[in-house]
Amino acid sequence: MEIPVTGNEAYSMPDFTGSAVSSLSITVNEYDALWEMIRNDYNGRLVDILDVAM
């Protein structure tokens, strides 16, 4: 399921059926910088730039 990210805020991704993950929340702190980097400078995987914390 796609979750549109439109600015700085917390986003919740529900419904991980069949997975050990029951839910996932992502907080975007610098949306404009993230957008700029992804569109212009970043050729890798987006997961490489996430700061994962439990």
C-alpha cells in the first residue's frame, strides 16, 4: 500500500499481513531536503538513508 508523503509529520503504515511486523511508523523531519536528495542526487535505495529505531 502506498502512503503519500507530503511534508514533515509522522506516517503510519498498517497491514503487514503475514509478517512479524504489525505496524510501522515513519517520521519525516526534513521533507524538502529529502525530496531534493531523492529527485536529484541519490541513486541508491531509499532504505539506505532511513534512520531505523525501535
